[in-house]
Amino acid sequence: MPLGPTGAVQQNAWAFLPGFPMSTRAVMAVTGLDFGASAVLLNVVLGGCAVVVVHRLVRLLAGRGVALAAVVLLCTLPPAPVLQIAYSETLGLLLLALALLLLVERRYRWCAVVVLVLSLSRPVVAPFALVVLAHLVARWRARGREPFPRRQRVEVVGLGLLSAASSLLWPVLVGRLTGVPDAYQRTQGTWRSSGTVEPVTQTLGISRLLWGEHGPWLVLAGTLVLLAVVATPLGRPAGPEPAHLVVRVPAVPRRHARTLDQHLPLPAARVAAARRAARPPAPRAPRARAAHRRARRARTRRPGAVGAPPARLRAPHRLPAVGQRGGGPATSSSASL
């Protein structure tokens, strides 16, 4: 721990989680570039991967149109350029979106691996534990409609405990490596004017700096509006993970149940297929019905088809032969036009 003349802890590298620096060092070793160029190159690649994962996650939950709008908004927000410079936000976004995607897909073991990597990249695993808790509650309440076997219950509980404990992984490692138990907290405090980490106080102070004395009230109002949107049907895309809510799925006909279980392992895919199966077929347009009738008539009139009428040979119009009446079949002496 670097100490100043007064014995106070100075700013040092222990404040930064090792995920992004170690990834950048690997890129430097492969490409031979310096830190700045390697970090930008790494974040450009990670940003593209994050957009793909976010698109897939939102598409599973809310559909293709909402997914496209989400990634466009993500790439055009004012803070979007931060995802291309030498910060760890891009890696954190990719890992967080990937963890949510694995949680939605019920792949809890792989989600635990991503959570461990995320805990060494960005300090956001503590809120993710609340998401896992909401997921557990939602699956327990829906166990009558969707099976929730004992093995998955154990995996979800373990994932929640791992997410909560992983928030302390890097502080514990810093304390063990430096020999100072509170080394990480003291290092973080060197970037604060007060010398200590006070999340709520600092948030309120920043709001006052931006919007004056009404800043804390604006933050509170924005939080209430966000909670209200999440608690309304607008925040119910297709599952409990992002919005902590459960969607109601229409009844699936019995003849489709086995097909859905065998070929659609993803819950969101089951929701979409269930809705399509329960939806009545849309009426055809008049032109489409007429074309269908013409095609069916042509198939039934095909020579040799089952139930088709006898084939009729259509000859060109001929003049009746001499001595015949009407348009009977002409003999070899008849003249044709």
C-alpha cells in the first residue's frame, strides 16, 4: 500500500478490478501494440459482442422490433463513446448481458462462471443477486405451469449466494495480498474528497451539483417513475428476470405440447410458440382464396389424378363437314380453317 508523508493511503492500482487490465495485457502480448491502442481495439470488439448479446436477450423477451430499437438506442446514447475507450464498462456490459441471457435460458452453471468473471471486472454483482432472487420467486410461483425440479432449485439458490458473495471477492483478495484487511476500502476512499466511500451521500451531492437543491427530489421522482413503469404492463415483455414480473401464457393445445417441449428448450421461445399455436388462423384475403381455389381445381383436373374427370382433347374450331349438322366431329374430307 503506497503511503504519503502523513501516513495516509495514496491512490494506487488496487482500486481497479483486474478483469479489463489483464484482458488488455493479453491483447498487447498478441498484437505488440501499446496499452492505449490495445484497450481501444479490445473495447471495439467487446462492444460489438455486447450489442449481439443484448439483441439476442431482448429479442427472446420482447421480440425482434424491440430488440432492434434497444441496440440502436444503446449505440446512439450520449455515453456510448465510453464503450470504445480504455474503460472497463464495455467488458462489464458484455458480461452482465451474458449473465442475464444465461439466466433466462436456465443455464445456471454457465451463469455462475460468468458471474465470477464479472465480479473481477465491474462491481455490479450485488444487484444481480437481487435479480436471481426475483427469478427464484417467479419460478417457484409458476412451478404448477412450468416444472421446477429440485436440481434447478439448488442451482438457482447457489447462483444467488454466489452472486452475493462475489461482491466481496476482490476486496478480500486485496486485503490478503497487501496484508491490510481494509485496503480496498481505503484505496477507494482516496478518490473521494471526504476520504471515505459513501454511495448515497455522493449520489445526492452529485444531484445537487447538477440540478441545485431540487436534485435529490428529481432523483427520487425518476426512481419512482422507473418503478411504476416496471410494475405496469409496459414492463412485462416475456419473463420475470429483467422486470421481476411473470407473463401469462395462453393455453397450449394438447397436440402441440410434446412438440414444444422437445424442440423449444428456451422459455421465451416456448412463450412465442404457445401464443402462435393458440392464435386462430387469420382469414385469407379474397385474392388469396381465389388463387387457392384455382390451384386446387387445376390439381383435380390433371389427367390421371384421383377423382379427376376424364381428359378432354380440345381441337381447334373446325367447319362442319358436308352432310353433317352442327358442330359434330369432322371427317377426313372436312376442311379446317
